[in-house]
Amino acid sequence: MSGMTEDTQTPSAVEARPGWRRDVTIFLSGQTVSLFGSMLVQYAVMWHLTLETKSGGVMALYAVFGFLPQAVISIFGGVWADRLDRKKLIIGADAAIAVVTLALAMFMAAGATDLWLIFVAIAIRSAGAGIQMPAVAALLPQIVPADKLMRVNGINGTIQSAMMLVAPAAAAAVYASMSIVAVFYIDVVTAVIGIGLLLLVTVPRLVRSEESKDLGYFDDLVGGVRYIATHAFVRWILVLYAVVFVLIVAPSFLTPLMIVRTFGEEVWKLTVNELAFSIGMVLGGAAVAAWAGTWNRVRMILISTVVFGVISIGLGLSTNLWVFFAFMFLLGLSVPTFSTPSFTVLQETVEPEMQGRVFGFVGIVMALSMPFGMAVFGPLADTFSVESLLIWAGVALLLVVALALAVPGGRRAMHAANEHATV
């Protein structure tokens, strides 16, 4: 396979391999450039549909086409990530997305503005994300030494959080001064740069075990499902991840509604709310990257969930706007201490040849939990106050931690986590 060395993939090989810092730097740089372009498109399309149609139904369709293909394709993308060259898979998905985006830009530049064109392009982009996410998550442990995974994941999370601050402003500037077509062209350029940088990365060859070499595609798919169903620790992490994602929807997405209802409709208040959360995420990711390399992963996940619960209750009880903003900052600060160890402990625990399939299911959880949570909390917010929903979501998060520790899988998880930590 082109672009890969003949070394086999083992933890010791990664630790001893010279030049890993160069490869990680190039890889993360390429992913950052590509992510920037993708986020420009995400914001620009959302604003374009809102301004052009002013239709709630259209926005609902945008959410469906933006999330559902990723959830479906992640099932198969995880298998591909374990069967194929992960580097080539990422490049192929990025290239396909770029071609579709370029085609959409050319159609719209020629005057074709039909909504179905945009929805088809968004669906293909979402499917591409379903292929990329498990491949990227599974490739990182191939190029990063095991004892550096937490820090590298923390750096990656910090970069993604920083993009949440930069991309909206950049998208607004390009969209307002030029057009949505210009945003599409920028995304194509960033994809090409990302692919070019990834071609420079040397990825050790992943060697499948002898018993798995002769398995067919659907055997691998069934094997991945069986692995998750029978691996108590992995199953425990995925269930906890899904439940927390659903419950954290309330503070993440209903806070703007609470601000408008309780504190006033001024735009600056909504802006400060988003900035407080995003700045907190950037600083939290940097802190994890700097200090949490050897900390107990599972303990961090559980403590972060408790903190989520307390902050959610605090948000619901807030009667002062600036106290509310302070809680939003703390919420953002806490997110990386949950998400980074969640990914890291799976990368450390799951065998290299199974990681694509496991992270494929993580992609499904990420793609479906948020829409499901909004489907539950959104209608409730029209019947009950947002404050009460925030408080009940916080209480539920605290109960989740108690239950997670009470079940045998939780106790085994804490024991297993001690093997990966010194703190």
C-alpha cells in the first residue's frame, strides 16, 4: 500500500519509531485545515437556508441530511477502517467530499439553486464524515506512542474547539462579502491542502491477526457488533457516552432559549453565551493536553459527568446573567475532560485491528444522540421552563454516575483504568 512503511503495527514499534512527532504535527495540521473548510460550509449552508427559506421544515431536513447519513455509514466505515488502508480511506473520503462540493459550487454559480442539490451535497458530505471519523480515530494510535495519546487527543480537541471560535466569524465574513459559492471553493482548497499534508505522513502497516485475514466483509461487521456486545468495558463506555450525550443536550442547546426568555433578547447576550462555552472548551482542551497525560481515564470521565450534572443544576438555578455565563464557561472547560479520555481509553483498550469498528459505533452514538436528545428536550421546553429541564437533566446526570458505578461493568472499568494511569 502506497505511503506506508513495511513495519508492523505494535505499541513498541510506535514508541521506537523516529519522526513520530513530525508525522503527528503534519497529520493534525492537515486535519485542522480540512476541518476549517468543513466548518465554513456547515455554518454558511445553515445561514443560507435560514435566510433564503425562513422555513423550520427546511432546517429540519437540513439536520436529517446532515446527521443521518453519517450515522448509517459509520457502521460500514468502521469495518472499512479495519480492512483497508486507513490513510487512503481518509484521503478518498476527503477527495469525494471535495469533488461533490466543487460540483455544487459550479451548479450554483451557473444559477442552479434548487434545494435538492444542496441536500444531496450535504448528505454526501455527512456520509464522508461517517467514513473519516472512525478511520482518523483508529489511525492516531498507529502514529502516536501509547503514553502520548491523551496529550495528542487533548491537542486535537483544543484545535477543534478553537475552530468553533474562528470558523463562524470567517464564514460570516466570506458569506457576507462574497457568496456561499466562495465558501464552497474555499472548502475545496482546504481539502486539497489537507490531502497533500496527509500524503506526507508515514503510517506503519497494520497487520491483521491470522484468524481474521480470511474473514469476509460481513463477517467483520458481525465480528465488530459481537466484540462490542461481549466486551464489558467497551460496552460500558459506549452506553455511558450515549447517555451523557443525550442529557448534555439540555445545557448545550437550550441555554440560548433560557437567555431569551429570562434575561432578554439582545444579540450580545447570545454571543457572550457561545463565546463563554467555546473559550472554556479551548482552555479545557489545552489543560488536558498539558497535564492529564497519565491521569486515570475512567475517573476523569465519571468526575466530568458529575461536574456536568452540578453545572446543569447551577445553570437552572441562575438568576444573574453573569453567573449564568460563568457556569457556561465551566461547562465548556469540562467538556474536554470527558471527551478526550473517552476516546483515549478506547484507543488504549481496543485491539488495533478492531478500532475502526468500535469508533464506527462511536460515530453512530455521536450522530444520533444529539438529534434524539433534542427530539426529547425540544418539545418539553415548550411545556416546561428551561430552568426546570436544566435542573432535572443535572439530577439525571448525577444518577447516571451512581448507576454506572453500581453495575459490575462500572467496577471492572475502574479496575481496568488503573492499568493505564498513575494518578
